[in-house]
Amino acid sequence: MSTPATGPRDALTDVRGLRVGHAQRTGGGWLTGVTVVLAPEGGVVTAVDVRGGGPGTRETDALDPRNLVQRIEAVVLTGGSAFGLDSASGVAEWLEERGRGFPVGPGRVVPVVPAAVLFDLGRGGEWSARPDRGMGRAAVEAAAAGEPGAPVAQGCVGAGTGAVAGGLKGGVGTAAVRLASGTTVAALAVVNAVGSVVDPDTGALWGARRAWAAELGVDGAPLPADTVARARERLSAAQPPPFGTTLAVVATDAELTRAQAHRLAGAGHDGLARAVRPVHLLSDGDTVFAMATGDRPLVPADRPPPAGPVFGAQAAAGALDGILAAGADALTRAVVRAVLSARGVSGPGGTFPSYRELYGLQEGAEGRESADGQG
């Protein structure tokens, strides 16, 4: 079976109409940020699957297929733990000013803005340094200012600014798949896990695959034993973060119902479990959103099923299964790219080396940043 093609940007923005904006603050005790996924005007079908034991969320009940609101204008991923949910208010205000949201009367809307948080409190040194509505507004403005299909910044940006993965520096990563049918499936991950992204016995990233080696530069093969031993010793001396949470968005341009979108969010967790071990812990709040723009029919018109309702149902199920599998793979790749794009940080909130630095994939402290803004 051939490897599906990546999208032109290999990013969430390969799903036409979606835009991504980041806002962050570093230095002076700060190391945190916000990422906003902005839908086209009118919104898109959105679902969520929460599996971590310590989630912090807003408006996720609105995404239940049984409930009223059908389409969502934006999704917010943010640092700051429960305090960071305030950033979604800035996004809601921005949407309201533009008349975007659930209509409740002539000229009146209520923007429903689902949000999820990760724990990064104190990573920059100051416990009170956390995203607020102003930072949320800055992130949605950055998304709106971007061109359709624009590249998505990865690494220590947005909600990934203060992210840590099992003692290593985490961050934002993204990836996209273009299926043979022409359907696009993409993912964006903010990797901030209590569990590890690395096999401690081999130094290989759990999510790496040989088929992706040319793209990612790692293939999942064991690293030299002396390198692994040094890395294990250094990580064992560090104090791992007590709380985490990986956040993600999986998206497609296929036309999905909210129930089908919920299945896609669940498939995203399969991809997450391939790249982070253990995952979905009580001290994580792992949350995956799914967004479907509906630009393409689930079963392409040029591939009609044989006549009869049974065959039609099988064709739709087969098409959905392909999207679910691609969503899981895209999220695994997004996690790997987040880890490979991250730069180590050092400051009053702790020292968190990058994977590349710790395992000798770059020289010494190259790529190291200082949480106090001095490096």
C-alpha cells in the first residue's frame, strides 16, 4: 500500500478555509500562549473527544451531536490551565464584533467558542503569568490576518510556548494527508504530556516510522547506546512536570455529520496513543477536536457505489474509515513534528532540553532559548 501524499503545506491549513493564529509571551516570568483555529465565516461542523482525567474545557457540551448549536466559528487551545480559559472570551468578543456566532435575534449573535487548556503554570517562573482575553484576541487576529492556506508556525509558539513532554520541551506540530479520493485530512497538536514521547531504551520517538524518515529525519531506529544512556541519566535527574495535557485538532474538507466528526476526534486519540506513552492519564486532560468544512462529499461523485441502500452505506462507511485512519496518522506525525520543532528552554521555571539537543541531533545547546528572554 502506497503512502498517501501530504498536503501542499503539510499543515492544518491544507484544509481549505481553516486558518491558524498564535500569540505568546516569553521573558519576565512568562512562558505561555494561545493558538486559535479559525473556521470560515458561517462556521464548520465540530466535535470533541476528551479522554484525559484532568481536562479544562469550555463549551464542549455544545459539540454533543444531540445539542442545538450546529456549527462553530473557532476553537481555542491555550496554556494557563483553568485560568487560560479566559482567552476564549477575547476570541468570542472578536467574533461578536463581526456578527459571527449563533443567531439569537435580529443583528444579535452569541459566539460559541469551544476551548481546552494545558497545564504550563510557572514554566516561565511566575505562577500568575497566564493567557487572558487579550492574548486570545491577539491569536484570533493573527489567524484572520493570515492568507488562506498559509504555513503554520511550529515548535515553541502559541499554546506550545510553555509545553513540556515527559521532561523534554514540547510544542506545536502539524501535518496533512491528501487521500487518493482528493479528500484532505490534517492535524495540529500541542504536545504537553506527562507521559513520554521517547522510548527510554532506544531513544527513538514512539511516533516515528521508517516510511516518514525522508520527511521527518528520524525513522524510529534505536540511537547509539552511549547517547541513550547519557540522555536517560540527564532525564532521570530532572523533575518531570506533575501535570500535562496534549491538545489537538483533526480536520477534513469532507462533509461529515457531527456524529461522524465525533468518530474522527476519537480516531485522533488513536494517533496520539501511538506517539505518547502512557497517555490519557489522570494528570493529563488530553482533548481532541475534529472539524469538517464539508467542501467535498464523503463519497466522491465520480466514485458512485453500486445501486442499492446497502451498497451506499458500505461506500460511506469505507470512505469514513479512510478518513479516520488518515486522521490518526496525521496526528501521530503532528506530535513527532512538534517534538522535532521544539527548542529547549532554561529559566527560573525549569530547564527543559529539546529532543534534538538531548539526543545529539544538533550541536550542544543550539536551539536553546532562555525563559527569561535572554537567549
